[in-house]
Amino acid sequence: MARVDKDLRRTKHEIFALDHRIEELRREDPKANESMIYAMRKEKYELEMALTKKKDDLEMALYEWTRKQGRKDTTKQPSSSRIFISPSSHRYQRSTSPRHGSQKGSPKRSHHHTPSHRGSTRRSCSPGCGHRGV
């Protein structure tokens, strides 16, 4: 189990490192490094797919194992089942974010007002001061 976890963490780190190198090359000179960036993006994609496959295989093996355990003894629940399922479900929650790089509570997001909030935040003076309400 520890070996599998270590392997998954190593793959995640490789993906992170590739992403970092791609970003550095893109900032330096995107046209000059275009073929190298393409090759690195392809490698990153392949690593991401391999990681997803490993996680899916692990979840399937865990499912099969818990199903077999359930047939033998229905009163026992394996304590390790939560360890494997929660990291993958957390991964899907993080990856569905439409804003890359923004985090909850970041200064940029806290100062952005949607139209529904504008009315309450712009009332800094009395209604007759000359500013129109939104």
C-alpha cells in the first residue's frame, strides 16, 4: 500500500514539475520553444492519463476486495476503504474548478462584485446625493 501511494505521489510530482517547466519555457520565448513545449505537454498528458488509470484500477481493486470481504463477514467493514476513496474524490473536486490558479479567499475574488451584490456594496452615501442606484 505504501509503495502504491509513493508511486502515485511520484507521478503527481512529475506532472507538477513538467507543468512548471512548460510554463517557464512558454514565458521565455513561446515561438522558439514551441516544439519542446508541445512534446512536454504530450508527456504531461500521458502521465495524467496513466495516473488516472492507476487510480481507477486501485479503486476497482478496492471495490472488488471490499465486495469479497462483505461475502465472508458482513459485520466487518474494512477501515482502509476510506483511505483510497477520499483522495480520488478530492481530486475530482479540485480539477473541476473553472478558474485555474485562483483560490478561495484570494484578494482578486473578494473585490469582484457580481451584479446581485452591487446594490448593497455601492451605497456609500444617502439616496439623494446624486449617485444613481444600480
